[in-house]
Amino acid sequence: MITGYAGQAIKSVLNSEKGFCKFLSANDTGATGGHQSGILISKSAMVMLFRKQELERTGIPKRTVKIRWQDDLETESCFTYYESKNELRITRFGRGFPFLKPEQTGALFVFTQQTDVDYSGYFLDTDEEIEEFLDAFGISPTETNSLIDIKKVLPEAQEKLAIQEFISGLDVDFPASALMSAAARAIEEKVYDHAEYIITNPDEKLISWTNMEYTLFRALEYARYGNMITKGFQSVDEFVRVANVVLNRRKSRAGKSLEHHLSAIFDGNGLEYSSQAVTEGNKKPDFLFPSHEAYHNYDFPTDNIISLAAKTTCKDRWRQVLNEADRLRDKPKYLCTLQQGVSGTQMDEMQAENVILVVPKPYIVTYPRDRRDRIWTLTRFVEYVKTIEGK
């Protein structure tokens, strides 16, 4: 997990116009005993400090800006370009500035630009912080003292930061499942940027969203229970109580998660549907296409009504979908699952009951080879509904 000033610096680079980093030299920190004239910045970062017209003026170009250090102290500092020395420096830190001391020689200095006059600076002192920052952007120690290529940031680092940002913004221990699922989708979209997959590859999108929500949920569990588990429990009863809370929440989340993500897939493809619609005797199929109203309108063609159940696993629970919609008793019953493989015997039983599995394409290889042609991908199901609905 990315923490402390390294996390703040990474986040600042990602959310800023430009970023720069370098190791502080002895001259920067005053360790040489000479007169400190500010932090020397590579000319490769000139565009971050001055505009072209400012450099063309007579005299020594200077510019006053606001810099927030370590997300705390703010100074009015100065950018100065000494053309005669071909040096670019940040100067004027104010009396008692705490960060430029001889013992900080070798610290990694990270500098970011938010606007034309607003900047942020960070000093990473420990090996762990320095390695976290450099690893996040795929930078070797020899590639510092230059502008940071934000495009090189590793998705894993962006993912961790986005998850931490979500957790830190919560005002409850565990948010409702719909909020967790929506957050997982938002993080996945932000980090991996394949919104088009909702239409072009819904199978992959469903897997990516599900994996992201699992990662998000485990991170939240660790944030809420990590210290408690590390410190241990006062009694077996206390351990059992906490374990039951954790397990029950996991079970409840998993089923709802699949429903939420399927709804997002259907919304993204412009499908008409009702979720958790009541059919007969308070039965509730997870999804009815095109709507609850169409199902109860006997003038609406039965051939144009589709039901879909959503079950994370279906090895033992697939029979629950058989009687969810009396009107569709003789029609195929579609069951979307994340189950990776069931026996050939069970698949034969499903076929006898007219149950069609809808499985993300990459998971189909886990099913018996001679029965895989019975399985629908999510893409195929979505396209089928589009055809029935005249999309």
C-alpha cells in the first residue's frame, strides 16, 4: 500500500499539469557550507517554471509563485533563471524553512505544477518512500532530475491510490453494496480507461469490474479490521463474532455485486429491463427484459420476454431459477454466473430443464469441452436481447 508523503507526491503528480523530481545535492541543502542559493532545477523543466516570453525579457527572469510543501506549509517563493550561469533555481523559502537541511542531502525532491502560479513540493527522505515513488512511475534513480512522464505511471500505483482515496473519503465503516460496486467501476475506468468494452467486450468488462470490487472490498476490510487482527482478540467469542460479521458481509456483497455490474452493462448497451421485478407469488427473477410491465401484460408477446438470473456460483443453486417466472415456464431460462466449471452431468441436467448458462468468455474453457457450445457469452446474450428489443 502506498502511504505517507510518497502517496501524496504520486497523487499530486497524477493530478497536476507537470511534475519533476531530483535527488537533493549538497549544494541544494547547504551541506557544502557555501551560501545556499536555492534548489537547482534541470533546464529540462524550464517549461514548468517560465513561459517563453518571460525568458526573452531583459535582465534576470524572476517569477513569484505559491508553493505548498508536504501538503502543509505554504511559501511565496521565487523562480530565477541565471542566464550567465545557465542555472534555473527555486529560491526564497522564508525564515525557518524546515526542509532544506544538510541531513536531507540525498532526499528525493518532487515538484508539481497545478496552475500558472500554484505549485507543490515534497521531500521523500526514506528509502521506502523513494522506492515507492520511483517504482510508481517506472523511473530508475539515474532517470531523475527531469520532467516526469505521467503516461508511464504503473496502473497498479494508480489503482492503489484511487482505492485509498475512496476509503479515506468514507463516513461509514462499509458502504451499501451499490456504492461499492459503483466505486469499483469508477476506479477501473479511471485506471484502465476502456469504457468502450461495455459495448465491444462486456465479458471482459464484467470480469474487470468484479476483480476491482474484490480488491476494493479486501482493502476496506484491511483498513477496518487490520489493527484488530494484528493485535489479537481477548477471547474466542470475540474472534468468532468478528469472523461471522466479516464472512456474512462477504457473502451478502458477492451476489449483489454481480447484479450491480450486470445492470451497468445493460444500461451501457441501452437495454430495457426491470431488476428484481415481482412475477407470481412474490417470485423475483433478477432481470426481466424488457420490463415488469411487459411481463404482466398478456397482450405483449411472450416470445419477446426474457428472464435472466444472476448467481456468482451456480453449482448447487441453479435449480432456484426454474420457477421464477410462470409465464416463461416453457421458455429458456438464462443464468449468468461467474462459476468456473461444473460437471458434465450437471450441464446435462441444466439442458434438460432448458437452463442456458451465460458465462464470461474467458471462463468457458473451464467447462467440459464437449458441452461448451451450450454456453452463451455475455456478449451473445446482450446482442440477443438487443435483437429481441429491436435495438
